[in-house]
Amino acid sequence: MKKIMLDSWLELQFISNVKENPSNTKFAFVISKADLKKDTYENNIWVKEEKRYFQLTAFNQESFYIWLDDETILFSSGRQKDEQNQSLSTDFFKISCNGGEAVKLFSLPLIVTSIEVLNEGKFVLTALSDVGHPNYHEYSDEKKGKLAKKIKEDTFFDEITEVPFWANGAQLTNGKRNRLFVFDSKENKLTPITAPSMTVGDLTVNKQTGKVYYAADNFKNVRSLFSHLFELDLKDLIVTKLSSSKFGIYALQIANDTLYVLHNQRKTFGMSENPIWSTFDFEKKSLVDLCDPFYSTGNSIGSDVRLNGSPLIKTWNDKLLFTLTVEDHSRLVSLDSQGQLTTLFDAPGSIDGYAYINGEWYLSGLFNHNVQQLMKIENGGLVDFADFNDSYIKGYVVAKPQKISIISNNDTVDGWVLLPEDFDKNKLYPAILDIHGGPKTVYGEVYVHEMQVWAALGFVVMFCNPHGSDGKGNAFADIRGKYGTIDYEDILNFTDEVIKCYPNIDVNRIGVTGGSYGGFMTNWIIGHTDRFKCAVTQRSICNWTSFHGVSDIGYFFTPDQAGASLLKIEQHDKLWFHSPLRYASNFKTPTLVIHSKADYRCPIDQGYQMITALKEMKVDSKMVVFNNENHDLSRNGKPKARQKRLMEITAWMEKYLK
């Protein structure tokens, strides 16, 4: 078997967007593959029937789709556009699972973000809209052309009138809203439902009653984190506001006329508080708490071998289906209208998507320490039925994580170690400490390519879930106002335990790295200890005072997580106390700074401040800036940039640790 190399990930096929047809007799999914030469990803739709699976599209642009009916898929694609015809529109095509070519069904003069089938050729959808041009969808081609020309002429300046004014990966979003529309494809009529200044979150459709339920917020100046709940009657397009007050709405689902709402008030544990499930009482116009799963709904298990996601909240008969992040793995559960929570599948690994067809369960995800697979649940276990990544799994040596748990700050902190192949207890090894982002995410026993590369190169790789991580309830995850204290202690305590368990780790050759929150912690570490031989800080935070006003989430994330506000002068000392830059005079560790210019989550000014401080302190340091990438570079950045990033990090570690 071969050793995993830096570029081995280019062989992978990524699985996403798993969705069943209406009668649960087949499901579709998207297979994506990196093309390094073209510096892009090829995306195509596949279908799984009872006895076979097959590729449905082959134009390499298809990833956004829905089921029109049991045999037909509707998807968006730019297959009929060229460089001169890239207007603000979305083209939709339909294709039969029984064969034949894709046929263009309709084109909408908007960038569509979601779409649901209603009946008789009608759809409900959300699309990007500009408050300055709320009727853009009605503009003539001539008027659109004049507007496009005006926008091009005015590219030398921007106007900012609200917060947030940009979004990670989306550039300037000032004045942009996610607006609700109803579209009649037979009459080619597009009807806006929400006001131009209102932005829509999740929505769900009750086809039996002809009602659409959605979360939305009408804002000016500063966007709220809370939304109202609304009802749209499709018969007369009348909208009713159902909620008397706003709350944080994460998801909406309908099952047997029961409206399920995943929400929180963020009063006890702040913005990272785990949401709970409630039903909506239409008579009393209020939420009725149904179930607090303790764990967070969804999947926060970190890996760099996924590309896009799949729906993780669905309905099944009269029940709700969703996944939970439980300690270090995923759990698939069902919830009924009486609040009964039932476990359907629980095992080490990550459930990235799932489907129920012909009485059988299928999962896509990371299991058995391998890259993504499509699996079938049989007798409580998993059976691989597709061969998308079989050659990779069978062809490479994969290091298996060795679990190490410690007691730190009165709680159990779980972590793992990856050992090089043929690990020799009589030989000294360099090591790398890898810190996850979030902080409310988790590491698990899943494949992470960068870690496997380092283990294959002879490094011991260590990683853990300190306080602040997901998977252990609200109290464990709550480190508001504590950044750099108990989490820092947990990480160093874990490092000490790893060295005790593996005394042939060379303590003079340990490096540290991490991204986002992991970058914050890397910055914090080099300002508080010299025990690490080198460091790589990625997409990091170093200064809460500047982060507050520059990040797309800074205005609410900073006061919530740092426990202090830039707008309150008496809290400035605390804000600065938790900023790694405050301790720049202690910087001695050779440090590589990795940052993306279009990162608006942890903006690049944070990286610039770090490299400036490091250079002023005469620390051996370098900064690598990725011009056209954002905060998600390591996960779904363009192939060349992803490859360059990993090469730079690995070269820095080898320079100082070998």
C-alpha cells in the first residue's frame, strides 16, 4: 500500500446533496471531483435505485437540484451560458431518471438560493434581491443592460449603509436580501412575497393545506440574529405573522400538519446555545417546547475531505429526522409529535447525509477512519455498496487514531494521536499539535487529510476537543469571556499527557497549528509559551478590538464570545486581555501566517497585524496570502490554493521539526 501524499486528495470523489424522491423509492446525490488543471471542481448528479446506481448528468456543473416528481429531477446549470451571457439569472433544466437529454424548463432573472415544488407547475423559492432594485426581476433587457453598465462604471467606490456589509465568500452584501417569491412556470409569472428590506431564512411547505411557513427579519442599519415566524397562504398569497416576538430560528419542518421549529433564545449560553425542538400551537400562536436533545442538532465534526453538505433535517412519515453531534461522532435520530426521541443509528464517524428508500437506510459519510463512502445500514452495521473511493481506501496506508482522554478543569477532555507507520518506541519523533476551529466544533475518529499527510511524513499528530468544543452539551461549550484560559489549559494538559503516553516524542521538536479559533489559539500559545518549536496560524483572530467592526459576524460575535464590547469603554481592558496581540512582546516562536484576502469571517487585517508584530519582534516569520480565497480555503477552496496551502504548512513544519 502507498503512503498518503500531499496531492493524494485530488483522487477523491466527494459525496453531497443526498435527497430522496417523493415516494422514497430512489435517491439522488452529487459526486464532485477536483480538477487541478482547470482549478475547479466537477459536479454531477447520480441516482441510486433499489438495485443499481448510475450517473445522471455529465456536464460537470450540476450540484443544485430538487426532485420534480418520482422520476424527474430539476437542476440549475450554466450549460447554455457563455462569458458574454453571465447575467443575474438562474437557468433550470429537467431530466428524467429513465433516460434522455436534459431539457431547459425555465429561466429566472434572479440568483436563486432555494426552490421547492408546489403543484401544477408552481414553485416557492428564495433568491437574492437588492433593496435598491426590488423590481429587478421585471426589468426589460435594455434596463438591465443600463444597470449593468452603471454598476461597472461605479466599481471605483462602494456605499455602506448597514451591518453586516459583507459576508464571507460573498463580498459586499450591503442592501442585499434573501427574498421569498412564488413562481408559476406555466404563466412565467414571478411574484415577490416579502418586502424588499426583509431577508428570509429557512422555509417549509405543507402541500396538503397549501401553506408555506418561513422565518424572516425586516431590518435596517443592523441585522438582528432573531426572526419572526410567518405563514403564506398559497391560495390568495396572504401573509400572516405567527409569532408575537422574535427568536433564533434554525430550521422549520412540516410532518402531518405539525409545524416543528428548531430554535433558541440565546439567553443562558449565548449565541452558541444548543437549539431545542418545539411545535407551533396555531390557536395560541406560541411555541410548545417538545424536546431538548442536550446535544446540538446537525454535524460539527471537522474534516477536509468533504466539499458540500446534504440536508440533515428531514421528515419521515409523521416523524422528524435529524442528526446530533454526540461527543465525537454523529447520531441519527427520529422525533415524534409527543417528544419521543429515538436513536436510529449511532456509531463512530460522521453522518454527512442520509436517505430512506424501499424500507432501507443509506448513509453518506466518514466511517472506519476512511474517506467519504456511501453505506447501507444492515443488522445495525454499515455495508459499502458503492465504489466511489474504494481504490483510495484500499490503496493507501491510513493512520488509525489512538484515543487519549484526560481530566482537565473538572471535565473529561477527549483527544487522539496519529502515529507514523511502523512506529518505533525506541526512536524519537517530531510532533504536530492541530487545533480545530469554532470553537464549537469537534474532532472525531474520521479521516482528515492534512493530518494523514503529516503522519505519513513521520510526524506524531495530536488533536483534542477542549472546553468550548461541541458534543458535550451547553455548559462544556460555554467559554464566553474565557478565551485563552481554560481552553488553553486543556490543550497544554492534553499535550503533556500525550508526551507521557509516548515518551519518544521529541519535546524539542513539536509544532502547533490551527485555523479560525484554532488560529486564535495558536496566536495565544506563542504569546504565552516557548515550548513549541514552530507555529502556523491560519485564518486567525489576534485582536478582538478590530475584529468587532471588520468581520461579517464581529458586531455580535465579539461581545458574545469575548464577553466584552468595543462600544463600552469600561470593557476595553477585558477585550484587550483576550486578544493574542496584547502579548506580542512575548513572540519568539518561528511562525507562518496563512490568510485569504476574501476572508470576511476572520478578515485579513488579523493576519497583517500578526505578521507585523512578528517582524517587529524579529521572529523568523512569513505570511502567505491567498488572493481569491475565503475563510473556507482548507475545506472547499480552489484546488491549486488548497494544494499550495498544505504545501506551505508542511514545508514550515519540516523546516523546523526535522
